[in-house]
Amino acid sequence: MSGSSSRGSSGRGGVRGGAGGGRGPARGPGGRNVGGKGTSAKSQKRDIMDGLLPDPVHTMLKPQDTPGELDAEISDVEYLGSYTWVKSDRPMIAVPGSPRIWSPPTLPTQLPAWRARARSVFAAIDALDASGDRTPPQWGAVDVVTDRNNLLKLLAWVDPASGKKHRGAFRIDVELAEPWTILFRRWEERDAVNSDGSGFGDSFERASSRDALGHEQGTLAGHHQIIAYDLSGIKIVLRYEVDAYRISEQPSIDTLTDQLSSLNVGSGTSGTEQKVSELVDIRHIGFAVPQSSLVKVKSRSQLSKGRFHLEDAYLQLYLGQIPALCLGIHDGNGVFTSTDEIRLDSERCSAAKEKVQPGLRKLRRLLEQIQSAVIQRGQGAKLSLICQGGKLLLMQREPGDSFLPPTILKRFTS
């Protein structure tokens, strides 16, 4: 790790921390309740201060951009694992799973509005590690484990110009995996997030993609990728949702046969994997899809063209290292008339790339600041980041279980 400046309290100098980042069963790390996108009853709204002690333990300072500072760049991207939620009587994931296949519909087409529910991750990584075909991640070198959504929220606070979509109040639950890894868990005011009946994004996603090999029971938007990368000296393990991939990048039948032959179909039953996955069954099926083939699928109304912020889309692509966004354009009533592709490396994104750089630089320094504050509280402290009224406060949660069992926390000390 290079480029970190505030690791003194950790004994290694620099930022180390992060947790969970993922939607999943029984509120796993970074997760929420089980479910795929689909119709669901509206859940009760939760108080952002629920379960927190009244007095902040630390107030975060908003970093300022420094003239001449080097850009914050992502490097050394590494695939760690993936999984797809499968419809079942009890929580089940397919590992490594596969995203849906990008298959654009014939336009114009009329689509209904769609309602959505929100979803979790170490089990997926361990299941792939168990094959013995690769070296397990060096968890002791990780600074932050998180969901992409958490980084987008922090970006919006530290630099509002970088993230218009995620402005406003938010909460991120935080713990320390000693000696320096910080674990972030995603928190939403509702477990089931429903649209107001006017959204067509999920309908377009369903219409423009199809289930991949072996996932007839896969849930829409149920595929999640887990990657590791270096953000200018900060080692991040990131979980994020994958909408689809391009069929031209599908592995050959021989490749699939080789991949599947090394995996056993069934639930995890050994060692750490069993401990992690006792609340989720694992079905070994699918294939790892190249990062270069991933596609983000979104929609927007022709009437809201001025409200589409390219910077927000760019950050989603960049933080997830997704090369392309496919945008469905509709008339406001669900009639889709055209699609628009935005590529991460295109000239079209060059202005957005330049505009979000101050925010990315500030995000890097904010993560160092958060890590330092969490390290001071020590192992076992139950903490939450609360953004309200323009302030970002570190609050203490009431005593409770850790995000991860002791068997998983131990791997961070190695």
C-alpha cells in the first residue's frame, strides 16, 4: 500500500478498514433482508437514529482539495467472487453465478412500472477459494470493505458536485476488524424499497436482458460482483450489483465445462464456508464473467433529460469498474423509443471524469479520517456514520452482535 498518510495509530501508517458491503440474508455484512426485485408490501420506515447513543464520539471534517494534488486513480483491480440470488424457500445464492445477458428489445416497446425490494458475501468468496484454484485474498492488507452505495453517499457529502443523486441524510454502520480494516454496512430507512409507481428502470432492465445459463430461478438484479482494488493507496474490497453482461463476452462451452467441473453442486459444508453460510445455502453453478463485459442498465424519461447527471452515472461505473451504461429512453409513460450507450472510457465522459476528481481525492482523505477515528474506538466498538444537516458524525451504537463472526474477523489479523 502506498500514498497513505494517517496510519500511525494502526501501526502501519495509512487507512485500513471497511466491512460487509452487500445486501443479504438476515442483515449480513452490509446487507439487508433477503429478496429479489419484485412486488412487495411497503415496509415500515426506520428512524436514522434508531439504536444509537445520543452523543457523537467524533465529528468528521470535510477535506479540502489541494492544488497540484495527484488524481485519485483506481488500479490493480482483482475479481474476488460473485453470486446470484436464487428464488428458494430459504436464502440461497448461486456461486459464482452469472449476470443477466444484455439483449436489447425491439423498439418502440411499452413497459409497465416495476416495484423493487432490496438484498449479502464472504460466503461467495470462500466458496470460490475452496476450489483451490487460486490464492485466497490477503485480508490483512485490506483497508475498507464496503458496498458501492456507501462510497457514493460519502462522495456526495464530501463533494456535492460529484454526487447529486446521493445528497441528503444517510447512515452507514461501521465496525473495526483489527488492526486497521474498517467494515461498512449499508443502512436504509426501509428494508423493502418500493417505487411510487412511476419508475420504469427495472421494467427496462427485465425487458432488455435475459437469464444466463443455469439461472432460470435467478432473481432480477440478484447478481453481485465482489472486487478488490487500490484507490491511490487505499485497498478496497467492494461489493456492487451487476445488471447484465454482453453475450459476445460469454465464455466458451469448453471454458464453462472446465470451470464447473471444479465445483460441486450443493450447500457449503466445510470450515469457514459453513460458518459464514449457515443462513444462506450455496449452489455451485455459473461462471465468472470478465469485467470488460459488464453493463449497467438504467432508464430515463425524455421529459427529464435535464435531470440526468452524467457525473452520477460516471461514478457508478468507475467505482464498480463497469465499462458501459446502456440507457433506455422512454416518453414518461413507459414507451421506450431508443437506447443510449455511455462508455466509461469515451470522450463523452472526459468532462465528467475531470469534474469528479476533486470528490475522489477528498473521498480518499475522508476514508483515512474515518479509519483513524474508528481505530481509536478499538475492536468491538459498534459505530455508525450519520449525515444530517450537512454534518457527518461518528455515533456509537447500542451493544449488539458484530457484523461478522469471530472466525471471519480473525482473518484480518493475519
